[in-house]
Amino acid sequence: MSTPPVAIIAIDWGTSSLRAYALDAEGAIVARREAGLGIMVVKDNAFEAALISVISDWLAAAPEADLIMSGMIGSRQGWLEAPYVSCPADVRELSAGMAALTLSDGRAARIAPGLSTRDAAGVPDVMRGEEVQILGALEAIGDRPGLVCLPGTHSKWAHLDAGRVIDFSTHMTGEVFDALSQHTILARTMDAGSPEDDQAFEAGLARAAEGGGLTHQLFGIRAAGLFGELSDATSRSFLSGLLIGHEVADVLSNPLEKHKESEVCLIGNAGLTSLYAKALALHGRSSRVLSPDVAANGLYRLSRAQRNEHGAR
């Protein structure tokens, strides 16, 4: 059977890497590639040269295909800044906020905007790149209310309803874990090379639910080590459980989280999503891990929204 023609070239371009997808007219992935050419790696703003080095053959073979990008490539440090769209927002509003640019050969390209919101106290929050993954998750969630979690260095949690991103929050749990486990007194009680310890992680989750304040509980790791209640091999896993436990409890206490029975969609690497699934289960919430290629579906949705708005070219 012949390979379907490429209708969309979708680029998920982050800080450290670039993922490229060739999609057919129905959004199915025909081919995928990945390169360590994130925006912080590319020198002298040579973004077009970096892109061409990865997909020159796709561009040549599919001159009429849509070229659409998302992620940090649309930040102030990227190729062209695509301003944030305010929540609540859906695919049409994100599509309307896309930034247009032209390659040196005259080919048109577009970059997806990020999303912004403000919490109850008026403090701003932003995401860039994750909004396209969330659009891709709508295939699994549909129009019903839902909660999406993208765990990572800066974890994102988004509340969805009727196909719209209603609100979201960012939690620096991964970065805090790295800082605490490497650059504080807690690091002296931790063996960085130890494997994940499920029992210690679950004990950390349980401790997070006991109250008393995070900073107090953090020093408790130090004290527990002195009394032989935590070992150097288990302290890191306990710390991970403690921090993730606090994050999940905070998110689930959000007033927007009215649909306590809904399944939480997780997007990320297998190791992290497994940890977050355990934390959610402790609160009685089921979860489902979505494909790591969900960004491709989100970019397909943006491309389709553009074509519906402006007509097929």
C-alpha cells in the first residue's frame, strides 16, 4: 500500500529538542523525526537552517503542505514571538493568535501562540508548547469537563470544559526537587545513584497528606535520616513523593475541580506519569497516559482550524 501524501508538516520545537511530524490530510502520522536542536542549542538565531537540516526532504516532496510550529520557537528567544492568548480559549482562538512568517524560499509558516491566565489573586501564569499538547488531548476528553496534567520540570495542570482550556496552573516541582536533592543539606542524606524506591515514594505521598507545612516536612527528611528512619538510598524517593503529593493535593483543591470522578489525562515520559498516577490514586482519582505524540494531533487541529477559517489554499 502506498504512503499517504503529506498534507501538514508539524514541528514541536522546545528548549532542548525539536520533534517533526509529517501528517496526512486526516492527521495520521506518516513519519516522525527528532533532533537535539532546541532553541537554546541553535546558534545565532539560525532557526531556518536548523529546520531545513531536519526536514529538507519533506519540504521538497510536499511543497503545498502546511508548515506549522509550536513551543519555545514562538517565544521571545525563538524565531518569532507569538503573543499569548488569554484563557479561556479553544482551538479557534489559538488559531487566530498564530504568528505568520515566510521562509527564505517564500514558503509560508505559522507558529502557535502560548496561553496565559491569572490565578484568584491576580498573579499571571503562562505556558508555551503545552497548549498544543492539551489540544491534542481533547480527542480523548471531548466536550466534557476534564483535567490534564503534563508533569515535568515545570508541571502544568489544565482544566478543560466544552473543548476549551478554562484555566491552568504551573508547579515548579521538578526544578525544586533537583535543587533540594543536589544543593541543600538534604543532598547529604541522599544517594543520587539509587533507583526509585516505590515504598519510600508512597511514604512521601502519605506524609504530604498529614499536614504541618511543606518546609517543616522537608526538614523532617533530614531528621529521619539522623534517626535511621530514612536511608541514603530511599531519601530521594521520599522527597519526590512529598513534593508531588503536595502538588497534586493543591491542584485537586482548586474550586474548578468540581468533577471529582473524572479521569485525569497524563502527558509525559513513562517514569513521571507513573509517579503522578500513584499520587492521583491516593486521592481516589483514576488516570490515563496519552501518547507522547499528542502534540502532533494538536498541531493538526490548529492547521484544520486555519483552513476552516480561511479556506483551503
